[in-house]
Amino acid sequence: MKINLKLSKDKKYLLACSYGPDSMCLFDLLLKGGYNFEIAHVNYHLREEEPKEMEDMKKICKNFKIPLHIIDVYMPSGVNEEGWARNVRYDYFSSLGKKLNIKDVLIAHNEDDLIETFCLQLKRKNIVSYYGLKEVSNYKDVNIVRPLLKYKKSDLLKYCDENKVHYGIDLSNFDTSYERNEIRKNLVSKMSELKRKLILDEIKVLNEELKKKITEISKFIEEDCGFFKKTISNLNDDDLQLLLIRVLELKEIYYPISKKFVNEFKKILKKDINWHKELKNNVYLTIDYGYVNIYELLINDYKYTLKDLDNSIFKLNSKSKMYEKIIEEGVYLKNGLKTNEVFKLQNGVKKKIGRCFIDWKVPFIYRRLWPGIYNKNNELIYVPHYQEQSSIKNEGPLIFDLNHFIK
């Protein structure tokens, strides 16, 4: 069985390897092709076969002097197994890739996986930004590369048998209580060559149409990936769902947007309110003064002493009229301002933080991160006006950019 890889030998790759036939086929192809690569493996501790498979993989990698990286994870209770496992492995591939300075992560998905994904999308009536699987996509600053999408599962199994490639069998793949496995067994595995070709042609046509639709939807999206409520008021449910999916993609955040979620969100959009919802840990969908956006907080809390303040995020402005007062009285800077905290404005008037945030129209995400300067008695002595976030204004004693903390 001849399989050609269209990869560059000038790059270094990170191969996601489960020890199944697909990823071990790709392992062998990379090895024999003289490619520069390392291995990433996730041990989920869900199957009896995993310990032996991991030991076999260690022996093979040691024999061929291929660096192997393993992470042990344990599934918490009350989560969707497939969704949880997907998030865990892709987050790991991304963080490991960045740690190793490897930009391209190789996934051994094949043509069967592509067709299964498409059939699953149709069955669930999903609104998606792409049908099937992309050959190259991006996830949290790494490229996800699928070089085997033009080859059938049977091709990879044949290659492994002909080349005596060792691999393990995940018995859970035969459990038809999982939707994907049921589609694999009862639909994809029984498809004729003609049927496969017709489906692949359909996927191509649908993706071309979807590309045009996304181009239209993207006209509503601003430079920071947000959009104004008033501009999308006439969108139907499907287009609004696609818009939210597209914003999440641009932000490189994975979160499923369901029709039920869209219906509930449309009700919120009709109200003249500020609103936020935590989609998942540190990821928020917000409406602030008619503007909608999705943010990921990269940090929840920070604290700096003023003497250590000259960094890429915060610095004191010596040209400010308040500079001497801040230097003389201020000790540290931190976020987490409480709405009932009181501080004195430059005109001498005392005001609560909550009132200031309302008057200044501070967006929710910035309220979480907004800085205050405290004295040695832990008293709040200075809070920058919201407009002072721009470093163009130099009259304030504190120049800063909170976008370092936000994605």
C-alpha cells in the first residue's frame, strides 16, 4: 500500500499518537520518510488496554529514539466523555507544541473519519462553519494538520499489515451506543465507492456554499471580533448561530453553540440590558452597552508593588500631575475592586467604585480586571478613569493595557 505524505522536511512536527492503527501508520510513514517529529500521547485511564499500549509505545519510541511526551488525565464525573476527551487532548497538544516550539500538530484522521463527521453533522442538524474535517486548521496558536484525509481506513490498516506496524485496538470503538461508532459500523463501513465519492462531492459543494455564507456573516464582525446588537437584529436563528460559531473560531475558543442556546440568547438580545454568561471556565459571552463579544480571561487576579511596576502591562507616568502623590503614598496595584469601595476623585469628591463603573460605562470584562492603587494601610487612593486605558492619554499617573490579560 503506497501512501504519500505531503509534508515538509524543513519543519518539526508533533504527532498525536493513540497507538491505534491510524496514528501508528502515520508514525511509520514519518519514520521511514525521514521527518523530524516528536510524539504526544494522552493516557485517559478509561480502558484496560491502555497500560500495555503505553508501554509498547515507550519501547518503540525508545528503539527509534523518538521523543515521547505523555500526559495522565482522569475524567471527572458528570461530563460528556467525548467532549471532555477532545478538549483535554487538543489543549495538551497546543500547550506541548508551544512548549517545544513546534507549530504543526499531526492528527491521523482519515477519509472514513471525514465522512463520519459529516454524517454526524447532518444527523444532529448542526450549524457548522465547515462540513467534515479540514486538512489544516488552527487551535490555540498551533496548526492542526491532517495529512491522511484522502486515504480510507482500510488503506491504513493494509499499510500497517504490509509493513508489520504494531498497533492497539480500542475496543470502545465497537460500542454502538456512541453515535459516531454506530455511523461507522452501520453506514460508513458499508458504503460503496460510488456512494463515498458522491458524499465527498457533496461535502465539497456544501463547503463552497458555506464559505460564501461565512463571508456575508463576517461583515457584522468588528476588528476585535465583537459585533453590535443593532446590526444583527434581523438575523435568523441559523445565521446568528453561525455568527457566534465564527466569533469563537476567530478567538480560537472551542465551545458548542446549540440551537437552544441561540434561542435563549435571542431573548436576551431583545432586552435593553448589559449581560454576561460564563460559557466555560474563564470564557464569557457579554453584552455591554449594545456591543456583543466573547472573551477568555487569561488571568483572574494580579498584584504588583509600585517599585516593580515598569513592565509591558503597567507603568507610571512621570508627566502626570498626580505622579508625586502616587509615588509618595502608593504601595501596590491590584485588580478585584469591590463595588462598595470608596475613593476620592481628583476634584475631591468621594465615590463608590460601582457608581464609577456605571458612570464610565466600563464593560464587564474590564471591571474584572480594572486596577486600583492602594497605600500602606490598604486604602484605595487611585482608580484610573476608563478612558485612561488608552496609552495615548498621558495626563493620568498610570498607563496600562489590560488586553494582555484577555483573549
